Amino acid sequence: MNPGDLSRRVAGILGSRIVDANTGEVLGKAIVLPWRGRIHLIGLTCSVPLRPVAVSSQRLSYWRTSLGFAAPREPDFPNIR
Amino acid sequence: MTALLLLTHEPADRVNRMIDGWETKTRPAHIVVAYGGSENEFAAIKGKKVFVEDPRLRTNDHQREKQSYTRVLEGAVRLLADCEWDSLYLAEYDILPIVDDLFERLREHADSEKADLLGHRAWRIDDTLHAHYSNHIAEQRWLEWIAGISIRDDKNVVLSCLGCGQWWRREAVEAVIALGEPVAAYLELHLPTAAHHLGFRVRGIKNQDPFVSTNPFCGQDEASLAAKGAWLAHPFKSLWK
């Protein structure tokens, strides 16, 4: 088993669910690991690339902020030729 | 009128069966084979064909070696130069056509979307954590080249779609080929992104994405896929044996 398959298998069992911050749809699982000021997603099982997004917050807070994820956007640009 | 471009490296007997299979099933206006196999096998393939020597096609680790279809498209379009066609469908060897009117459906979809390029799993990825995007921003040259050819206001947009099963309007594919590829980029980024920055409209074929996977379909046959609404399916590695 290659490292990619192994990490995905482990993430599938032990990882956190990655939920679309806009729709609530479960996009997959990953082991979420903060390290040296970055957030690493190990063994990502999502079938779509993740888009980091700000998570909406009903209550204004200055001591906590959350980073969420969403599904990618479809290309939708006009023909300009 | 849709021309069909079949990209394959399979033995000649299988390629000839693939040509017959697609011709009978989907009745394209023209068929061209772009071949990435051996010269001996190439000689035994019938019909319009182009031998693609480009090492950027003949990759092993496709993503890391930044596999390219530019020479594939260029060779096919050159062969079709004197033929009448207004759209080109690029099918890799492991696509199974399921519906007889595949090209009519693709045309209708493209017209309704006003699209110049239709691709599977089409996304905007410059605001995502897509591995291909992360890899390409590590080396800025391709992004700088794209910005240099772009006629768009936002020159940072990067699009992605799968290489298999792309539907192109003639004007768009000819324009992208004319650019060449002076800076290497993986085909799943290069083709839709270049088309976008030349001003063409790129769209997905979302209703078919469930049938176009990177994992082989197991235990499902043509009839069961058709019942689920598939126009085509990918990948079927053992087709045309």
C-alpha cells in the first residue's frame, strides 16, 4: 500500500469530517493537523478540491475565529471574444 | 458536425475495434486516432491517424511530469484541416460511449451553456487547495505566461477539468493549439485555463460527472449505467478486447 492510500485509509477511520461550510454537505474526511502556523490536511478523502472559506458567526467574537471549507466553484465566465 | 479524436496507446487490433465501435455507436463526422504506442502497431491502425512522439504525452507519472495533449490536438486538427467539422470530441481509449446520440447531446448541452469547451469535473481552482494548483504556483512561470496571453480582466483565474471526454468548438481548439505550450503545465490545467484566458467559455458536464471517475467501474455494465442516465462512462480499461 502506498503512503497516499495508507493515509486515506487512516483518515477514513480516524479523521475529522470535512463539511461544506455553505451547504452542510459532507465532502470527506481528513486528519487535521496544525503545525508551525499552518493547517495540514492529511489523508484527504474528498473527491473535490477544497476551498478555504470564512465560517459565518451569529455572535461577534474577537477571541475565536474559524476556518471552514467549501466545494469548488464551477467556471462560469462569458465568452468575450 | 463533430469530429472524434481517439487517444490511445493500445495494440492495433484493439484500436481498430475501438474505431469500429465508436463509428457504429456514435456516427461522428470524422475519426482521427492519436497514437502514443509503438511505431509497429501504429502502422497497422486504419483510417486517419497521427503518431505522437512528444515525450510530454508519453509520461509515466502524468501529473508530476506535466503530461500534455497539445501535440495530440495539434496533430489531429492538422489531419482534419481540409474536412468539414465544427466541434471536436477528445476521447481517451478507456471511455465507453453509452448513448447513440452522444454528440447530439453534447452539442445541445454546449449550446444551452453557450460553451466553447465542455469538460468533466470542471472547476475554478485558483481559490482552492487543489494539489495541481499548489504544485503550479510553486513555479510561477506558467502563471506569468497565462497572464501574458490573457484577454481577461482577472488574469489569475485557473481552471481545471479532466483530460478525458473534452468537447471543443473548432475555433477554441484551434486558438489554444496556436498558442503552443512554451511553459509546461499539466494538461488538466493548461487546456481549460488557456481557453478561458483566450476569451472562450469553459463549462462542465455536471450531470455526467458521476460516470467519469478516476477509479474503475466495477460490477456495472452498459445497461445499468444507461439506466442511471449515463451518456458515457470512464474508465473501462478492458474495452475493445
